[in-house]
Amino acid sequence: MKTVRKAILFLFLLAPGFLIGQVLDKEQLIKDITYLSSPKLEGRATLSEGNRLAQSYIAERFHDLELTSQFQDFIQYFTMKGGRRTQDQQNPANIIGFIPGSETDTLILVMAHYDHLGTKGKDIFLGADDNASGTAALLAFAAHFSQHRPKHSYLFAALDAEELGLLGSKALLADFPFPLDLVKVVVNMDMISRSETNRLYAVGSRHYPQLKKYLLPIKENSSIDLYLGNDGGTGEKDWSNASDHGPFHAKSIPFIYFGVDDHEDYHKPTDSVDRIDPDFYTKATELILQVLLQIERDIL
Ligand SMILES: [Zn+2]
């Protein structure tokens, strides 16, 4: 009897869906996107009180997950102009958490911008899809790898001032806490929680074909349409520089950017959490985690 029970348990553990269900806390994911896009945070415009609330929330989560950081209290302040490090707290700030790899110093850099457009008159630009969705997914991955120590080191960067011209990303690059050549791949998420066509784009593999081996096996087994493209191939859009991965791409650092097509609520006050698609969103987040696990399997 005991052996049978063990065998059944073993089979359950082998089922990938079950395993992922265990490691990705969907309830927490929805809780995080809901808080980050709540009216209380007033659209998270850089330097606003609501933006500071988002910072505190992310830093507290990193702290609770026992991440470390190369920056005091996880906060990398930077100036609006030069992107150089500053201690002045009247400045924009990236929130940076770190998990050291068990086998290599090689870095996987996971990024998502948490800032958005703020308010205009009575309108609050809630920014649920753009980009509370990517930020909450980043927190889910931090939670996963804090429980399952990765072989590669992970740097989790919740970036500020993307909406003002990718400033948080530029500042991180200008003041990167490790030698840049340790970065194996940048994974950026910006808008991943809704799609009328059930499609998530993975941008970057045209520039860095070596990344296809992490994407294609996941694409094959996914119930959402993972589309490799929109990186400037013939007849396609070019999102190679459309979000925070751009400055890293300019330094020839391989990136994968995950995002969806623009939608009717893009950069409107109606980009609210009740308009995201929780089923698509959780599947997209699971898919991106699967890509990270695929990178994990790659022996360096
Ligand atoms: Zn965005």
C-alpha cells in the first residue's frame, strides 16, 4: 500500500502542470497585479507618492523572500539626467534583488518596469497590463527561485521611469553591479496579461539565434501562442528597442522581450485589472518561467 501511494505521488510530481501549479502562486500573482494597479497607487508616475508605494511594496517582497542586493534596501537611486548613482531620495529608483547561483556566477537579468503614467485631472492611468503585469510576474519568479536555488545567479530589476524614456534601464546599465559580460540573457516583460488573439510575443531571437533553443521547446508545449518575432524581420514590427531591453541590446547583450500587442486600453485610464485576462496572464507567466527553467538546464 505504502509503495503504491509513493508511486502515485511520484507520478503527480512528474506531471509538469502539477509541478508548476506548486511553484507559481497564482493567487499571489493576482494579488500583486491588483495592488500595483489599484487607484491607491495613483498610476505610479515616477517621483509620485504612488510610485513610492510601489517601490516599498516590491522592496518588502524582496526582503520577505530573503533576496539580497548590491544596493542598500534594494534601492538604486538615479538622476533623471545622467543615470549615475545618487543617494538622493528625491530621485527615481530601481528596485534590485539578487539570488546567487549554486553553480555559476553567470547572470540571468529579469526586468520589468513598475512605473506608469500617473494621473491627468480626475483620470488615473492604472497601468494594470502596462506594467503591473510584468512586475507581478517578476515577483513570482523571485519567489520561485528563492524556494528553488538556481544554478545561475538571478538579478531581479523592477525598473522606474520607463515611460519617460527607458531611464531606469539606462541607469541600471550605467551602474551595473557586476561585470556586464556575466549577463547571459536579459528577460524583459512589459504587458503580458491580455491578448485577444491568445498570442504572446518573444522578441529578440532574430538578433540572438542562440536563444531559440530556450523558446522553441516551450512554444511546442504551450496552450498560448508563443510567437517568435516582431524583432524587425521582413514585414514585421520591430520591438527591438520598444522597452527596457533596448539599452542592453545596444550593448549586444542577448535579450528576450515578452509582450502582447497594443490594445484598446493601452496608455488609457481603462488599463485596469478587471480588463486583464487572468487565464492568459497566468499561462503567460508560467510560460516565461518555463523558459527560465529551460535556460537553467543549459550547462555552461
Ligand atoms: Zn510599459
